[in-house]
Amino acid sequence: MKLKYILPILFLALLSTACSSDDDNNNSTPPVINEVEGLTKIQDIVNNNHTIELYSKSGHFYTGYNNISLRIKDNTTDTFFEDVTISWMPVMQMPTMQHACPYSAITKAPGRDTVYQGNIIYQMTNTDGSGWSLTLNYTIDGTDYNVTDTITVLQYENQNVTSFMGTDNTRYVLALIEPQDPKIAINNMKVGLYKMENMMSFPVVEDYTITLDPRMPGMGNHSSPNNTDLTYRSADGTYQGNLSLTMTGYWVLNLKLLDATDTVLKGETVTEDNPQSSLYLELEF
């Protein structure tokens, strides 16, 4: 075959391949997004109609602050709902009473179609992780549903939450939220502060002050520079300040809680004679 015939044939073949490739790209199915990527399932809670999947980064509930993701699956179609209204109620059963704990509202996770999120702060647990249950109330297409099941809440290794009585005869719950991944640096410290209104209600406390004095008991109880007290942030209902960590190891975050009139409700100043406040949280990295 002569060259003048070969060139047109090659051109047509290349054109056909390019058109085919464009058609494939135009008609390709968009990639499936894993909406729970980076999360580990804690457990399923199931009723006759639906399965509620609970997730967190660790795959466990711990005492302290828990950021929780969840989604609801139709047991018949095996698909997940995108438009749901959900609320929850964690309850601990004690020998002679029961009580709840601080928890947030549940909202749609940003950038997700089927995943919702919120937080729960468990202030205590039994040594074997038992005692807690979780009730979920939700509405789908105007129909109300609910489901309750027991959950396991493990004891966190350090004190990341504390429940205490203030000098104003009010019981408070204080929980460490950040840093989750502390570094040798100035870290943003964030805590949640709640008061026990009754056994089932723990609203956020606003406009108090929490003083901060971090110390390393194993290193002469030395402190660190450039720490700031924690003040209330209305944007997310937490208290935030600067936490300076100058080396790795075990730190005690000594705190004092002051009300809006600067009256000390709990905690003491750290001195040579008083090496630790009665109000504190722990951090180790």
C-alpha cells in the first residue's frame, strides 16, 4: 500500500479513538464517595425498620468528649436516608437512680448526604464499660421512630473529664475537647463546661473564665510560658485559650473556674505548698 493511502487511514483511526475516549469520559459514572471514610464503626442499633450505624475515629465510646457520626439504613432496600431529623438521649443506669450527660444536637455532616454528627460527653462509666444506653428518636417522611440499645463506654486512660460541685452548690461537668493531637508548640486548648440543671439536663455554661496553669509533675512540676486563660466562645459554646507544651510527657492542666463576677467556684493556685489544683485535666503525649 502506498504512503498516501496509509496516512488517511491512520488519521481516521486516531480520530475514532479520540471520539471514543471523549464519549467514555462524558458517559462515565461519577466516582462513589465513601461517606464514612476515616471513621470506624462503633456499633449498629437496630429496630424492625432501620439500622442506625454509629461511627467515630477510634471506633469506641470513651469517657470524656466523643465526636460521633451516624447514618440510618433502610433494612428493606439496604440504602441510606438523606433527609432525617434525629435526636438522642444517653442515659446511665445507677443502682438507685439514672442520669444523662452533656450532649449536642445532631446535624448533617458538612459535605455528606447521609451522614449526621454530634457529640456526647460521658462523665463516668463502670469498670467494665457497662451502664449506659443510647436512645435515638428520628423522623423520616413525617413518620416518627425510636430505638434504644445498650452501649459500652470505656474509661479513658487520663482524666479528660471531671464532674464537681462548685462553691455555688451547682454541679458542673468540664471536658477536654482539644488538643486531640498535642504538639510541642502553642496549642489551641478547647473545653466544654456544663452545669447539671437536673439529672437529665446539662446546658452549656456561658461567660465564665477558666484559668490555666499546666505543670509536669515528673519534671519538678515546671510550667510553661505563653499560656492564656480560657474564655467563652459563643460561636460553638466552648472555652478556648492557649496551651503551651514545651516537651513531651505527662502534663497536669491545673485549672480554676471563675464565674461572671470573678468568684472562684472551684480550683486553687499552684504554689510550692500546693503542687496541684483540685480542678484539673490530664494530657500525655
